[in-house]
Amino acid sequence: MAEPKPRRSLADSTAVHDQVYDSIRQALITGKIAPGVGVSLRSLAAELGVSPMPVRDAVRRLVAERALAINPANKRLSVPSLSAERLEQLELARQWIEPELAARAAPRADEALVRKLKAIDQDLEEALRVGDVDRYMVANHAFHFAIYERAGAEVLLAMAGGLWLQIGPFMRVVFGRVGTGSLPADRHAEAMDALKARDVEGARRAIAADLSEGMDKMRAAVEAGAGLTVAPAGQTVITVS
């Protein structure tokens, strides 16, 4: 008689659920899940190499965070559409929260943080040089959240994460179309200088300007009817880390 397979521990099971959620969340933030492309739980599970259960749990959380929507007719998942009104609200919320996180991070900044930011920004600059939008998206997110995580403001940090969940897929489409040569001017050097000097208002201004320039690109695309519901070419698949 074959021996029964060992039952996965509750801790292991929880870890898988968290990994699946984190993987889909990161894919949304960096635009690897395209707007307007319906996907099923089964296809997501197959792509991630897991059973449907942790995917279902992750999707439930992401729907509650307004990062995904479920079509009641066919139960397929998609990124919610982006109207001019919704974009305006997202921009307003980002301008309330993210510069404040940067300002709160400034007094807590140290040489280690500045070195980390410089390394990320070098990777971002290389992505711009070679025209790699996917790499740019990952590096840009890493740069911002390395600052925000230093703020010591968990409530604001969670809110910022939720906003990036909603804007990331559309940012990827727009930047993929305009090309890296047309991406916003780099305000990251200003932010790093302010953090190095522990300049609270300087950090606030640098991040506010960075957000404003990026969101201007988004607004122009929406106003021009650029069709932000079309997947960019060469869409990257998601994997469980």
C-alpha cells in the first residue's frame, strides 16, 4: 500500500497564497497584466503553476482593492477601464499621499538609502537608454517605494501601494507607446539630493514634480482617446517568485 503524501502545513499553504497574491500584485503594478485583456482564474493558475484556490483568494483581494474587476456575464477578470474622471481622482490621491511619504522619509534618510536609490536609478537610466519599458517600470517602482518605505507611515504606504495597483497597467501601455525617449524628465536626482540633505520640503517637491510629469503623459493619452485597453506587444507573463 502506498504511503500517504505528507499534508502541506498551514504555514506552507499560507505562504503559497501570499506568493500568488504578491506575484499578481507586482504584475499589475509594473503593467505586466494589460488593460482590456480578459483572463480566467484557470489560465492565471496555469501560468503561475499553482492550483486555482490561491489564485481565487488573491483575485478576491485584488478586486476589493479595485485593481481587478470580474465580468458577471462570463466571470473573466480584467483591469478596470480608465476614464478621465478616474484618472483625475488617482492623480489627486497620489499627489496627496506620495509627496507626504517622501517628506516623512527625508529625516530618516541615511547614506545606505541614498546608495540604494542611486543603484536603482542607474538601472532605470540604462532602461531608458536601451528603450526597455518593462525594466523601466520595475526600476521606477523600486525607486519610489524604497523612499516611501523609509517614511515609517504604514497607513500612507498601503494607500500608495493601492494607487500604484490601479495606475500601473495603464502607465505601462502609455509609456510603451510613446517610447522611453518621451518619458518624463528624471526628477530622481533632485529627490536623492533632498534625501541626502534631509530636506523635507525638497523631497516633497521632487516627488510631486515627478508624479505630475508622469501623470501628464497619462492624461494626454486618455484625452486623445489613445485606447488604453489594448495590450502592448510582447506582454510579459507573470511568475511566482
